[in-house]
Amino acid sequence: MELVSGKVTSKGQITIPKELREKLGLSEGDQLKFLIEDDEVRIEPVKKKLLSQAIGRITSKEEINLEKMREIAHEEASKHTLSEGLEHE
């Protein structure tokens, strides 16, 4: 077990040393979970799940139209991209 230390800022943010970020494959925006037991805290990265991994867990009484879901997602992404573009002008 390695001992690696970090620093807590006045805003409660934690600095994770570069060697630890690299070892865990962490990058900006990744989420962490804090597991607390007694007076100890364990920090673990939240595993990213692909939609393809989650599909088997989705249940519905109605048939799920994946093509319609893709179409809606594409429309929403287009709206978001357009609104982002207008904000930058």
C-alpha cells in the first residue's frame, strides 16, 4: 500500500497528486465516490458506463424504439450545439 498525500483547499476541494491521477486513469471532469467507514474514507473513481452496457437493465412495459431514441438524442444535441454557437457570437 502506497502513501500519497493531497491538500484540501479553503473551498473543500482536494488536490489529487498527478501520479495518483495517472495510476487511476483520472482526468478532468471524472467523478469520485467517497466511502466512509468508522473514521476512514476510501475514494474510488466512478466507473463510466456505456449505454450499450445499460441497455440490458432497462425494462419497460412498452416496446422501446431505439431509432426514435437516437433521433431525439440527435435533435437535442443539435439544439445544444446551435445554442452554444449563438452564445459565442
